[in-house]
Amino acid sequence: MNPPCARCGKIVYPTEKVSCLDKNWHKGCFHCEVCKMTLNMKNYKGYDKKPYCNAHYPKTSFTIVADTPENLRLRQQSELQSQKVSPTSGLHSVTFQSI
């Protein structure tokens, strides 16, 4: 049995089939999601199981590091260490009282 096209849903016959991104496509239906440029196996880029041309391939953006408990602990530790005595800041004395 011939599979349906991932784009149009119609049957894809072997002579017109492009198998890519775990799907089957008609040659004419295998085009960029943005500009509709017809793609082939040499010039497509897949993202989220969808085909894109090089110009419209979604760029990965960097995100900030989440405030996980471990990252919060490391930030606090770093802040505490930066508050400790440095050679140019003078000496601080701490007195402990025994009970």
C-alpha cells in the first residue's frame, strides 16, 4: 500500500516519492515551510520533522541558565567568596565566643 504525503495527504506513488524526515512526500510537496522553495535531498535542512531551505532554517537561540537550586547555591557561594578578605582590602577580625 502506498503511503500518504506528509504535506497534502494524497497517496504518494513510488515514482514521485521523497522519503525524508521519517515521512513520505511528493517531490512537489517537499518544499520549505517558509518560502515554499522546492527542496531535494541535497539542499534541505530538517527541523522538528519539517523541511526548510538554508535561508529559513530556524536558528537556535541561546537561553539564560535557569535558577536551579544548584545554580543558586553556586552563585551564593561565589558571592560569599568574593566578600572574603583580599590582599588589598585589609584585615577583618572575627571573634568567636564559647558558650
